[in-house]
Amino acid sequence: MSFLTLLQAVADYTAIGKMGAGLGASIAAIGAGIGIGNIGKSALESIARQPEASGDIRTNMILSAAFIEGVALFAIVVCLLIAVA
């Protein structure tokens, strides 16, 4: 009897779980956007102060942005997999 009660409890909370997964995906996307924006702002300020180092700054900026995008994409995929399951 307790197993059926447990199944009913899980079935009742699937909508809340899907809402949480959507919320997690949106937070991951917003966080990535803010992080990449801060990287771009800092890189432009650094290039303005030292124009001769623009190549190294640009390379580091692109690598950092790629890592942030990778983590954000991973978080969004995990949230979507939770929402589907």
C-alpha cells in the first residue's frame, strides 16, 4: 500500500519538477549571458589600456567565453533531460 502512495506522490510533483527544470535552464542561460558580457567588457577595457596586448587579450577572452558557453549548454541539457524524464 505504501508503494502506491509513493507513486501517487511522485506523479503529483512532476509538474513542479518540470517547472524547476525550466527555471534552472533559464538561470543557466542568464548566468552565461552575464558572464560573457563581463568578459567582453573587461577585455575591451584591457585593450583600451594596452593596445599592444590585444591579440593575447582577445585569445583569452574567446577561450573564457567558450568555456562559459560549454558549461551553460551542459546545464541546459541536464535541465531539459530532467524535464523530459
